[in-house]
Amino acid sequence: MKILQLSDKQKLEKILAKTGTSVANLAKWLEVPYVTVWRWLKKDVNPHPRQSRDIDQLFKEYIDIRSVVLELRGKCPEPPNFLKTNNEIRASFILNMTYHSNAIEGSRMSLKDTEAAIAGEKVKGKEVFEILEAINHKNAMNYMLETIRPGFKIGLDYVLKLHEIIMYNFNDKLPGKFRTGHVILTNTEKALPSAQEVPLRMDNLIKHINTCGKDPLGKIAHDHYEFEVIHPFFDGNGRTGRLLTASQLLSQGFPPAVVRIEDRYNYYMALGKADDGDMKNIVQMVCDSVMVGYRLLEGKIKEDRGPEVKKR
């Protein structure tokens, strides 16, 4: 299994091939001089991180990678089985998803801190609540991995249980219960539904959440956006929403999507664009995150099987 990880140069080449535009126009779109793009393409010069984000944004505007991810699903051993039977792969996903998901929400815990916390070791220099957040997320992932099985259907009780575990010992946040008041988000101008609307909105979401049709990645991305827009809890919506997305992916034979802290800007931007009706970025974000999951899976399979995988 070979996981596709495109370089900035490859993304630019695919944009040129897809659109038929010129290098000069590509430079205008990216608001950089012609010679800069020429160097990226012909001299293998690496763009600045900010320019790399602009390239990625343009790439997502024109190139749909759903087909790539679906192809990987056909080639890869069933991720849900590996996550249940291979302790090393399971531990890798739990560590990475816990670290990145909590970091997106502002946790100061490093990857090493997170690893120590979920192993029950002491973590120096961090607040008790930060350590508890890591432990709670690990426990929620274990619950998810033990619960998901062939034919499993996500219900409202499952979503509430995920939240209850994630917010364990944060009693002022009403673990496992819908919010009873209004909340304001700092990263969006979109008005959230009132507390009175939340139960009905969640019922409607759950009613259709187990049906993915011919476009599972697009449907799962739309469901993730809808969950975050409902924002059913006082706190823990992002972590619960990402685990809910992971649950849907596992039920469809994909690995969990790992949204990395370094992609936080793109993640929030994708949700913001969805506010305006543009779903392309959030779909691509889910696809990117699933490919991170496949790369984690691939690395562990190679370690386990050694040269046999390399010969394929």
C-alpha cells in the first residue's frame, strides 16, 4: 500500500493540468511573481509555509481527492479490524488523535506529555485539567473502538456517551447532556441554534447519519459540519464531533480522520467556507485527514511485516 502525499510542486502541476491555465495566471492567483512559481516548478524550490497554505487552498478549489481515498480503501486492510486486534496500531491512533484533537482546542500538552498522561505517568508543568482532557479523550477513543463493529448504527445515546466520557469530571459543562443556554463562538459569525432547537436538530442529524450513499466522504464531511453548527454542548463539541466523524469513517471501512494541529487554520477556514455554502474545503479536509490515518496505518503495517510489504 502506497499512500499518496503530494508535494507543493505536484499540487501545482495538477492544478495546471486540470485548469489548462498558464504559469503566469497561476502566479496571479497565488499573488506571487511569475519567477517564483517558475522556481517552484523547475528548480524544486520549496515555498514559504504561508505560500504552501495558499497552494493547498488553490489545490482544494480545483482538485477533488475523494477518488484517491476511495482507492486506498480498496487496497488497505480493513482499518477497524487492525485497530481492534493490533495493539501498536491502536495505541498509535489513540495517541495521535488525542494529542492533535486536544491541541486544536488549545491544550498546551505536547505529544510526549500526552503519551505520558494516557500511560498513567506523571506530567510535569501542566494543569490537572489538561492531563484529565488527555485521559478522557483516550477513554472516549477506547469506547469508540470497542463499540464500532460491522452493522453498528450510531444513535443519540452513543453521541451523548462520547461527550460524557470526554467531559468526565468537568461537571459544570454538563457531561453527556445538551447545553441549556446560548454559546458564542469566536471563530465564526454564524448564529448558533438556541438551546431549545438543539434536541430537534440533533434528532434530524442522527436520523440520517448512518446513510452515506454513493459519496460516503462527502456525506460524512457534511455531517461533521452540521454537528459543529448545531454545537449541542457547552464544551467539547470539537472533540466529540471529530470522534463522531471517526466513528462514521470506521463504520464505512476507513481509518479515523486525524485532523492535525498544524492544519487547524485550514480546518477552521473550511468550516467558515461551509457557513457560506461552499462545502468543497471541508470535504477535502476530511479526505486529507483520512489520508493521515492511512499513513499512520501504513507505517505500523510496514514495521510489523517488514520487507514483505515493500515487495508489493
